Amino acid sequence: MAEERQEKPEITESTATAFVLLKDASGKQYVCRISDLRDPSQLTEEEKKRCYENVEEALRRQEGL
């Protein structure tokens, strides 16, 4: 079976500004699309219920711990 080679996306001026590097409270870094970022004060109560303080909390909830 031939190994598929994935090409890296081309980084242009417009795509380079489409992402941001974020760091959570524990210091872990993430790359996020700017369009996905929201002001926490603008979240609905339903959206807040789906939020997590950090990645470890999200993983514990997902795994049912």
C-alpha cells in the first residue's frame, strides 16, 4: 500500500493571520482559528455549559471521570 503524502497548506498573508497561538491556565499552548474565538462575556448560558476551564477538565468529562 502506497503511503499518502499530505502537503502542508500554503501560508500566505491572509492565512497567516487566520490563526492565533493561545495558552491555557496550565501553560499548554494551542493554535486556534481566530474566527472560533469568542468573548466569554458574550456566551449564552447554554454555551457556558459546554465550556471547560482547561483541557484536563474537558478530557476528564469526556472520559466520564
